Amino acid sequence: MEILETLIVHDEHGALTADFVHAVSAALATDDQKTARKLTRELHAADLADLIEQLRRDERVYLIDKLGRTFDVESLPELEEGVRDELMEALPNQVIASAVRKLETDDALYLIEDMGAEDQKEILARVPGPDRAALRRALDYAEDTAGRIMQTEFVAVPEFWSVGQTIDYMRTEEDLPDNFSEIYIVDPAFHTTGYVPVSHVLRNKREIRISEISIEHRNIFNVGDDQDDVAYKFEQYNLVSAAVVDENNRLVGSITIDDIVDIIQEEAEEDILHLGGVGDEEITGSVWATTKSRFAWLLINLGTAILASWVISLFDATIEEMVALAVLMPIVASMGGNAGTQTMTVAVRSIATRDLGPVNALRVVMRESWVGLINGVFFAILMGLFAWLWFGSDGLGAVIGVAMIINMLAAALAGIMVPLTLDYFDIDPAISSGVFVTTVTDVVGFFAFLGLAALWLI
């Protein structure tokens, strides 16, 4: 017991310590239910999710089983998708149904959206009627839309109510969200005519009509709106929550900032993974799933590497006559590749955040071209002097200097033009840009360096 009391749960960065995770794992290994419950009792739902992800696969379901009714179901929506699917497959449907009943609609939907139709039907049959109808309706909306991420629990009052009636309703009505910051005003057809922050309700006299302090909606989302567009508007206009309407403009749900933060994080992670030539993999994924995720892009990279090697083979006689070319040519390609990656990374992120588009594309292209040219000149001088001092050939220094300028300029143009072109054709630039940019810098770098050497030195 003394060890448990002195056990440090979080490190200086807020992550779970290895000692804590090992302590939980040891408790499960010895079937020590009491210790497992004591260790996890005070954990926040997000920390409990982190713990589940760090445990071995066979330990995850075992932990949930040992915690029993003390298990915090709020941790389930916090799990990575792969771990979630694994648990949903392993846990009995009655356990999942119990969790669904306790969660808000959007979180409950996350648990069951990828399950088989029969399992969904069995779980929903164990859920109260109103919640079951809301979940079934949400499942009809396409993935990655406002209809999928909204929660159907919200507060709406008639426009003819007074402030006093609204306050009494919030105090006495049991079927309201646990947390809300805005109250929607609706007409008899359930069309929302505006909203009122809770703080405004509390600061006005009871006899004032709620419609008199109503604020006009500036951002209302349709159930079919793409979640990326929703996230952009939340970020752009500093929204805390927003109403969601169906095809007939009836109020059907609400989206809150906590849902949007998850989406923004997911999109950022997705862009980073795609830029690295990695699919939608997770750190908890299996060996086979991770291998499949990476193989396709490695195969494409192999093709581009073969193309670059073919360009080199065109100048094999030139390289044979001057071995120094083989020593120096990787430098030209490497510098171009790094410069192109820098430009591409900025461009892809700017496109994702909508800071780069048709309006300012030409200006940004010109800026990147000048950056590439200036950097090319500086590094051309450095590499020219380096090659001259190393090999004692001013001609070789001139060749690598000019090749450096050409490739740095090509890298800058490729880094900005490739993402813009892919985006124009509705192809995610984060997925494919890296391969094309690397191909351009390798081919142009080798061709420029070896071609100039063949013309000037041999």
C-alpha cells in the first residue's frame, strides 16, 4: 500500500509514467481487482483512455472487466480508432449498450459507427427510445459531416417565452445536456430564429421575452456540411457552439467546440502522416496494418528512385571520366530535396487552413521563387568554393554552383506548384505532394549537375 501511495501517476509533461502503467499491468497479472480499481479510481477519462492504449491487447478488456461499474465510460470516445474497434469487437454487446446509454449522442455514435449492422441493431435495441431514434438518424448521415459529429442534446425554447420561464425550465427539466452555453430560440415549426447565451438569460429580468434578447445566428450548419468546413468556421469565427439543421431547416442538433478540437487535431495529424508517406496508421496498430499502410508509398518512392537512377545512367561515361562528380552529385539532390520539402510543408498546411488559394497563389509562388533563387545563389557560392578547395578545379566549382541555383529554384517552384495543382484537381495535397516534389528535385538536380559537367568539363 505504501508503494501505491508514493506512486507518481503523471510526469512533468502530464503523461502517465511508466511506473504507473507497469503497476496497473502487474495488478491485472495477479488478478488484484482491488489494486486495479484503486490505481484508476481518480484518473480523468482521457488519462484512462491513454492507459488502455498503453496496455497490451489482452489486458485492455481484462481491465474494463475488473473495473466493472467503476469503469468510466467517458474514456471510450477518447480512444484511438484502432483500439476502439478492437474493444468494440471484444466487449459483449450489453456492456457496449450500457456505455452508449450513458454517453452523449456524438460520443455514443463514435463507438458503434463502424460496427456490423447486426451488432448495431442489438445494441440500439437496449437503448431508450429517444436516444435510439437519435442514433439511428445520425447513422444515416455520411461520415465526416456535421450530422455525424453533432450531439442531439441541446436546449431550445419557444420565442414567446419569458426569461423567467426559460430559467424555470432549465431548473426543472431533467432531460437536458450536462453542459451547455447557448439556448436556441425556435418557432412553432422548430426553425431556429436565434440564440441566447446563458449569461444573458441570467442577467435579464424574468418578465422580458426571450426573443427580445435573442442574437441572430451567423453560422448555422446543415447536417450534410463537411466537418472540415465546420472546423474552419469554428476556428475562423471563434465559435463555442453552433446549431445544426436538417434539409427542412429544422433544428436537430448542436456542435460544440470540444468536438471541433478533436477534428482539428485529427486533420493536423493526418496531414503530418501523409507528408511523411504514411497512411492513417496509429501507434497502437498491428505490425501487418502498419506494414500495409507504408508499403504503397515506399513502392512509389522506389519507382521515383529508379527514375532518378535512370537519369544518372545517361551520364555514366561522364562520371567515369571525372569521379568527383559521383562524390558531389548527392549534395545537389539533397539540398534541392530539403528546400522543396520546406516549401511543400508550408504550402500544404496553408492550403489546409485556407490561407493559400487562388487569390494569393501567384504572389506566394513569386515569393517562394525568389526565396529559392536567393538561397540557391548563397549555397552556390559556398559549394563552388568548397568544390574548388577540395578538388582544385574552378570549373567543377562553377558547375556545382550553377546546378545548385537551378535545383533550388526548381525545388521552390515544385514545392508550391505541386500542392496547388493537386488541390485544384481535388486531390489531397498532403497525400501525394512529397513523391512528386522529391522526383522533381532528384531528376532536375542530377540532370542539371551532370549535364553541365558533360558540356563544360568533359
